[in-house]
Amino acid sequence: MSGTTMTSTLASSGVLELLDYPFMRRALLSALLIGLAAPAVGIYLVQRRQALLGDGIGHVALTGVALGFLLNANPVWMAVAVSTVGAVAMELLRSSGRARGDVALAMLFYGGMAGGVMIVNLAPGGSTANLTSFLWGSVTTVSPDDIVAIMLLSALVLLVTLGLRRQLFAVCQDEEFARVTGLPVRALNLLLAVTAAATVTVAMRVVGLLLVSALMVIPVVAAQQVSRGFATTLALAVTFGVVVSLAGTTTSYYADVPPGATIVLLAIGLFAVVSLLALPLARRRARRGGGGRGGAATKRPAEPVPAGRP
Amino acid sequence: MEREAGPEPVTELDEVTAELGGRTVLRGVSLTVGRGEVVALLGANGSGKSTVVRAVVGQVPVTGGGLRLFGHPVRSFGDWSRVGYVPQRSTAAGGVPATVREVVAAGRLARRRLRPLRRADRAAVDRAIERVGLAERAGEPVDALSGGQHQRVLIARALTAEPELLIMDEPLAGVDLDSQRVLAETLRTQVEGGASVLLVLHELGPLAPLIDRAVVLGHGRVERTVDRPALLPEGSHPCHPADELEPSAEPTLQTGVL
């Protein structure tokens, strides 16, 4: 990577210099888009306690990538197709109540992974080495074609997750109530599943399939350490997502480290810092008798907390 | 929302049967809520009270008999903004914090569906929050509220669509006295405005003076019906056999025949 020689450059001039390279412009643009899109979808999954759904879809997308190799088709679009099917199947299983969520998710994880490895080995001259860049991300090799796909898909994701935020909030917060208000709950759930699948495939070029879910979940969890409402959590999570993905991509250019891992570690670091800063805030809220989200023990002052709480 | 003495009841159950997970829960329940009426469902745990209200809001499929809302079979009923549903309060919190205003605004979607909320909708949300006495806490996370306050949030969420029929499942469960008072007052205002109410109660409590008819369920059937339970002599409970009163004006109540 050509950037390794410039590690001593000042950050300010460095960023400008970074933009001289078309591959870095594409890398930063895709990082920006995924930093926006991933937490915008992730917040609904976290709200519904399906934080690991993104991971499940990521594993299924691997089968799609492998199919792309086998059929000599574009792996990104194949991944979109296959992970959409996986996400929809997952949602149908969940809503039918026929399978427990975690069991269905486990099937998705292992089925997707094994399918990917099997299929890529069937492809002429293929081996699991072909999958590596998709597993761990390779943001600096994003091609102009990829950028078109990434821009289209993230536009779709942002349109759905921001435009229908009240509706998706209602569905994820209290599904039965949402049905009684006459919302098309099933359609919204499927739309959310498809949106999550699109996000995963967009993000796979940046952070890699195995770390996709981190960018959907960690900015949201970090944001809710300090926020009190859904809208503020959403705004803050998207901000965090953009900050860590841009910072991570820039860092990986200068320090010659893998971008996906850098982004995720930065997100975890941000979470730790925000949690520490939020401690006095939580204490103050607890003292006011409100409780807030400081912890289960302060949540409902009227109810004694059982001593043997797990 | 005018109180009409029209013949069409707000909701009408005729020998309704329903099952949950293959187990028969309702064995022929018949009851009617007329316009402007407040009907309470009473009965022991497992008697089918909650299943009745969940069937009325279309969340438990009816396996037999007829269930009509505003004259339409529930299966094809589409005008859900006329119905305000207050589910049993769950203690499970969502994974992301939400403010009182955000939760209440979800109820307004009954009128907006997939369209964004406008200024008038936001005003309706604020009115509903004010009506349950939580205006000062509108920006606080619902997790920070007491059980009674949380219940008031769920009621405001149902009221914000300005429904003609309110359906409430155990609104008094785990609710402090202060919130019980607010709740009774809110219900009174709604009924005075012409709304009808069907609610599941464990006991009549502070709502007794509002209730036009109490329907006692047992084993998925209507055991008895009591008109104006608050007027009964002290100490007599609607469950008491002596409370079998003369049949009400409408031929609405029959015990199940199964």
C-alpha cells in the first residue's frame, strides 16, 4: 500500500493528500455511506433485540459471494440476492413463531458459512482464498462499479430507515399494537429484513462480512448510553457510525492496518469512552429518582430487586 | 363521536369461539357494547377475558361464531383508527430508549399509516399526553416511569388517534392510586365525549361508577351479567349468584351452549 510511507504527514494535510487518490476517494465515500446506513438499520434490530441478525445475514451473504464465483456473476449482486432471501426466510420464521429466534439464527449462521465454503470450492479454480476479501473487507479495492452499487443500496437503506422511522419504531416497539393501528406490519417487517440484507452487502466491502454486524450494533449501543429517546439515539448512532468508519479508513491508510478491524475497534473504543462519560449522567438521573437506563437496580425504585438477580 | 342511540352496536360478539395453541379458550361468548357504553369483563385468571379483547382487536383468530366491529365482521374490518387498544402492560423494555412522546406518537399512526406525522398530529399527541397528566414528562424515557405512569402512556397512545371505542386489558394492574385516579378521570372524559369502552378488570375498584355492565367470564363462557354494578348494595359482588338481575334491554347476553 502506497500510504505506508506517509505515516509522518500531518493529519490535516494528510487528509487532503488522501483525496488525491481515486481509490481512497472511493474508499472514503463508501465508508461514509456505510457509516450512515449501518446504524440506521441496526437501531431497529437492537430495539427488537435482534442485534445478531446482521451477523446471520452476513454469513448467508457468504453463500451469495461464492455463488457469484461459481456462476461467474458479480459477487456483490449475488450476495444481495442470496442474503435478501435469507433475511426474508429468517423474518418469516420469526413471525410465524414456529422456530425460536436463536435457533433459526444458528441455522442461518452455519448454513450460510458451510454453503459458502462448499460452493466456492466447486467453482472452477476456486478456493476459500477467494472469500478472504469479503470476509474481512478490502475497502481500498472498491471499484467504480462497486461504488455505484454501494450508492444505490445505501440510498435505498436511508430512504426506508429514515422515511419510515415512526412506522418501523412502532412495529419494533410493540408489534401487536402496531397491527391494531392498522399498519401493514408484515410488509414493514419484510422491508426491514430486505433493508438489513442490503446494508450487510454494502458493508461487506468496507468492514467485511464477519464484522458487518459490529457497525450496525455498536454505534447504537454507544449512543443509548447517553440518549433518552429514540430520535436522539438514531441521530447520535449515525454520527458515531460516520466518525468511526471515516477515522478507521483514514487510519488504515496511514498505519497500513486492515480497515474493517480498525473501524470496529474504534467503535468499541468510542463505546467505552461514551460509557465512562455517561456514568455521572446516569448517577445524576438515578438520584433524581427517575432511574433512567443506568442499570436494572435503579430502574423501578418501587420494586425491590431480588437478591439473587442473575 | 356523537352518542347515537342507533341500533348498530360498537362491537358485538355472538357465540364466539377461539383457541390458543390448539387449546379452546372461548367456548361461545356473546356480548355487546353499545354506543357510549362501558362494559367490564371480569373473571378468574384463565377465564378468557384477555382472549376476548384480543379477539375483538383481531389478534386472536375467531374459530366460530360472529364478531363484528361497527357492524363489520372483524376479519374484514379496516377502519382501525376508530379503535384504541391498550394492551396489558408488559415489563419487557425495548432495546433502545424511547421518550413518552415517541411512544404516544406511535398511536397516531392509526390515522397516518405510512405517511409522516404533520403539525396537527403532533398537537394531538401532546393533547393525549396532557390528558393523562404527563405533559411535564413528555421528553423523558418511558423506562424511567413508574408502573402507573407507564400505563398512562399506553392509554395516551390509544387516545391520540381519537378512537370511538377504547379496548383496555387490565388497565389497573400494578397501578398506583394516583394513576388510578387519573385513569378513572380520563375514562370519564372519554365516555362523556361519546366513546365506548370495553375493558378487562380484575376488580371494579375506582372505575365502578363508570361501568354500565359487568360481564363475568368463567371457563370461556359468560357466567353472568350485571347492569350498573356500582348500584348494587354494599358487599355484594357481581360474582355473587344473587346478582342475577332482570335481563337488560338488549338481548345480548347468553351463557355459552357448548
